Amino acid sequence: MQADKQRVLIVGAGPVGMVCALALNRQGIPVTVFEQEPGPVKDQRAASIHPTTLEMLDELDVTRTIVPRGLVSETYQYRDRVSGKLIAEFDLRAMADVFRFPFVLQYEQYKLTGDIAQQYADESDFDVRYGHAVEQVEEHADHVEITARGPDGIRRYRGAYLIGADGGRSTVRKAAGIPFEGFTYQERFIKIATSFDFQGAHPDYAYRNYFSDPDEWCNLFKVRGEAGEGLWRAIFPTRVDESEEEALSERGVEARLQKFFPKAGRYEVAYCNVYGVNQRVAQVFRRGRLLLAGDAAHVNNPIGGMGMNGGIHDAINLAGKLGAVLRGADEALLDQYSRQRRHAAVAFVQAQTIANKKMLEEKDEPSRQKKFEELARIADDPAGARQYMRRASLLESLETANAIT
């Protein structure tokens, strides 16, 4: 039994859990992170780190390490796949007076977690335990205890607080009995990564592109890939009646890419996967000594790259307030964390990602054109473009949420 009155237990060694652990550890607070997977998972999920998040990571001395390893994306585009026209382009360099890092960094989330683990973790005060599945959670008046099954069998661990950063099926959220409110989309999404150089074929493409199409929209963006060779990820919706086997078949993947981006010869595919998509937010982010952050607290569609970023914003907010509580501040700060970050999730991340999807999939032609005209008008107006980029980069969500008492 680890009896440490200051130690914080964290379930989930993804980007949110690891950033939260590092932010707490930098305050001198010991942390233990439990991850059920046997080691760092090279999951091909989120890869866009917004300017606001880069500033937070810079305070933890992480940004200087990751920027040279990622792809700097200063612009992003919205296009009409039907006509092939560019609808709007936004250039973050116009926000250099607002953002310390006026760009989005394309850097896969598993690389971020790996960097933190390699540089800072696995000491007695920053203990990351892979292959440890949390099976039971107990809350007491002055501490929490968990039971975890690891390589050496079942053990119990004790801490002052427990943070669930363990994804949409969060064990911690379920143990706390917190409802996860929202809905699930009928269609699923398929992500296909290819080494084909889209920018070589289309020099006017940016590293981040959003294609509107009434039948099958697409997000297309570039990452460095495992070996740094460069991969383009294309995300499409599946048909409602399309099986996972059909979508992932060699024929299905090739047909999907060729329909959207016809070319001579077959595509070389590095990986592909199908996943369900939800728009859900936990009713509260705190219940007693149990706290939620990231996907355990809120999930959304990936259009706009807001999920991981919102989760890291949770982590930084929570680490600051929890650190203060452990140093003697009123526990009411943790309820403020819940109010602030839930507001950010509902009013900004949920609202924006739902709106992004609706714009890309709009089927009514007059409505499509009206949305295109409005987006083009915003992009062409310097003041409008700045306001749009403030919201898309989650700066507006931070300012609004942080003002909540």
C-alpha cells in the first residue's frame, strides 16, 4: 500500500494524463500514472496541436523539443470537393501579435506522450506503470484507493486524489457514477494514411484541408509519420450501412481514395482504421476526490482537431487548481475547475465540432453555397478572420471559461 498524503493517482497515460502528471510533478507533487496497455501505444489518433496548447506545453518546457520534430502548419483551408474550388484559407501568421506560436503543430499524440515519458517519467515521484488495469475504485474521507491488476498480480494503491484521463469508456467516470450525456453518430469515421504526396500533386494544398461534399466529406492533413517520411491522413465518414470489414478491405480503401482524389496507379496505404464517433460531455467533472479530464470528461468528432487540445487545457487547469488545494487552498477550486472546463467543452468544443461537421456534410445546395459565401466573407475580412481563428484555436474558449468563478 502506497500511503502518500500528497500523491495523485492518474488513470490513463495518453496526452491528457501525461501532461497533467507533468504539470503536477513540476509543482513537487508526486504522481503515479496507471495505463492498462503494456507500453506506450502508437495509436494514430489526434495530431494537431493548436497555438494555445503549444503555449501551455512551453511552460512545461516541452514545446522546444517537439516543434523541430513536427510539421509547422501556418495555414488551413476549406474546399468544395464538388467544384474543386478553394472556399477559404486562414493564416495563423496574422495572429503573431496574439500567439507566441502562430501555427498548428502537426505532431502525433503518441509521440507527445512518449517524449514526456522518456524525459521526465519513471522516477519515484513521477511513476508511470504500464500494463496496470484499474479494476476497483474506493473513495474515503481523506484519500482514495484503487485496485490495479499488473504484471505482478493485483495490488492496491493509495493517493490523495484520483484523476480519470482514461478515455470515453472511463473506469473512473463510471466509478464516480457520473452520467455521460450526449449522442452517437450513426455513421462511423475511417482514417486512411498514405505516403502519396498530395501536395506534390496539388501544390496549392495546405498541411490541413477540409473538403465539403454532400455525399462524402474529407479531412486531409499531413504528419511526419513514424520514420519522418511524411504521411497524409484522410478521414471520411462511412456509409451508415457499410460494415467495418467492407470499409477496411483493400478494395474499399482504394475505391474511397480514388473517388475523392483520382490518380494513376494504386495508393500505398500505411494504415487505416474505423472508429465510432460521439458528442458527449460528463454531467460534472468532479465528484469528491474523483476528477475527470480529456476524453473521460468529453468526446467529440475530430473535425477541427479540438479534442486533444481541449483535454490538455483540462489537464493544465486541473493541475494548477489541484496543486493549490494540496498546498492548503479550499477544495472549492476543484468545483470551479469542473464549471470552467465543462463550459469550455459544451459551449465551444461541442458547438464548434458539430457545426464543422454540418458544414462539410451539408446536402442542400442553396444552404451549401450560403455557408461557403459566409465562410469566404469571414476569411476575406481581417477582423473576421482573426475572430474565427481565436475561436478555432480555442483561445476564446479559454478566456470565457477562465472568467467563470
